[in-house]
Amino acid sequence: MRIALSQITTGPHPERNLVLLREQARRAADADARVVVFPEAAMACFGSPLVPLAEPLDGPWATAVRQIAKETGLVLVAGMFTPAPDGKVANTLLATGPGVEAAYDKIHLYDAFGYAESDSVAPGSEVVTIDVDGARIGLATCYDVRFPELFRAHADAGAVLSLLPASWGAGPGKREQWELLTRARALDATLWLAAVGQADPAASGILPTSNAPTGIGHSAVVGPDGTVRQSLGEEPGMLLADLDLDEVSTVRRAVPVLANRRLPLGERPSVQR
């Protein structure tokens, strides 16, 4: 399966970001990709007023994304914001294209490093996978990468690939954490992991105006053995990767960590005193 990771920098205007998505999707289609993945907050960057921007899944922004998928023949995955109860939004991944229509609401919210995503975002609760050409693919978003149980749940559902759109917060050691965590999640679920982040705005001359997580770049494709196969730098770019999905079975036979688990998901061992 050939996939495209579109490492872009989005701004606060959803309609302008759609123009960028269309350009990038056409580029991916011209390169014979089957799936194109955009970052978290592709609809509008963090630091924007999310509640006024949020739209339902049948609203104009999502409808336009579906049209792009139809025009290009691609399965398209992009981060947007949808209305949620109590005046909040959901941080939603829309996955749409030929034979695919799904949405994943980010489960683990970024309440860390002095930022509180939960102030305006309501958490999701459902593990979501999609099927593309007979291959099952799990959906996750940014801060989810710190929670291995989600990626193991993808594997338990039959996934051979997890997609991880992100808008990673900058700061000391954050790039190293991103690289470590993406490799770890691929390895402990023994699946392919495609992590696509927002490009670092500074690489395009955009100065930060808040502490909102707006991206550091360094999108990567990680194999089921935890090795980085391809990656990008800080600046905007597109990564095209051909994934040998059969490699998942090979790695799982060699390192059967999923089969060797002793504790059910969420159960903790007793502590002897």
C-alpha cells in the first residue's frame, strides 16, 4: 500500500486550509498513493477559536473534504473539530474516500506541559478502525501516542497500520519524545505506524502567538519492528511510502508480544507488601 503523509502548516481559516488540502491530495494522487493523511487540526490550527469554527460531519468543511477524496480517488484522513456537548468541541479525525466513511474523536486530551486541551475539547471514547483494500487501519491523534493500550487495541481489532495525525507541541526534548514514542508504539503493537505532524510554523516564517501546540514537523513512517523507514524534517513536505503489510505477520511471528500478554487490557497486577 502506498500512502502519502502531508506535513503542512495550517492557519486559522478553514476555507484556506481546504485549498491546501486539495493541492496536496492532487499531488498524492499523481504519485499513485492510495491514502493521504493530513495532520491534526488540518481544519484550523490550535490557537484558533475552536468552538465557533466547529462544524458537524455533514457540514460544509467535511463535505468539501469528501469532494476532494472523490475528485482524487483517494482515502483522505484529516483532523477537524466537531461540536460537542457543554459548549465544547471534539477533536475529530475524518476518514473518507472510496468505500470508507468514519470519524474518530481523540480519546486522550493534551492536558500537559502547561496546556489544557480539555478546557475546550471533550474526549472521545471509541476505538475506530477503517478498512482499505482489505487492510485494517487504526486511527489515533497526537497525545494518544503516549498510551500504548490504544495501539494494542488497534492490533487486537486486526489492524496492520495505525495512522497518527498530530500537532505536536514544541519544547525542550519534545522532538526526542515524539521520535521515541512513535517507534515504541509501532514496536509494542507490532504494526506499521504513520505519524504525520504539522510542520514547524517557524520553518515558514510564522512566529508563535500563544503556547498552543502548532507542530514541530518530523513526520515519519515506522515499521512493525520499531525502525524508522522514512522521515521528514521541520519544514512542509510530503512523504510517500510503500508499505509491505505482510511484514506485520513476519514480525509478529518473531516477536509475539501480543500473543504473550498475560494481563487483560486495563488490569493491574496485585502489589505484595
